[in-house]
Amino acid sequence: MNSTEDFRTAALRYAVDTALCAGHGRCYSLDPDHFDSDDVGYAVVLDRAESASRRAAMEDVVAACPEGAISIVEGPAGS
């Protein structure tokens, strides 16, 4: 794959709305490769992009958040 193709390939990342997060911990229990917790138990997103093929698994984690604080953001690969 050349650099032009890399740029056009979507990379998916999680985002957490810290104003909504209540620290339930489901995100880092379900997907510890992408989430950690801070000193008081609130979600911290680890900077790791995934390909579009993982969208369904990521959407399961988003749906598991009782506060609706997690979303998926899409951008060019390598960003």
C-alpha cells in the first residue's frame, strides 16, 4: 500500500466525553487494549487506531456504556 492509499484508509478510535463518564469501568473491562482508568476510575482512552473491520466490536463497547460517554471517531490512517 502506498502513502496515498494509507491516507484514505479510515482509522477508528474511541473518544470519551469526560463530562458524561461516571467511572462504571465497563469500557476498560471489555476492551483493555483501548481503555485504562485514571486514579479515581474514570475512563482513559489509549491512543490506538483500528481498521474499519473492527467497527462492530467497537460499537459493542460503545453500547455497553450506561452513560453514553463513549463514541467512535473516524479519521485517516496514521493520524
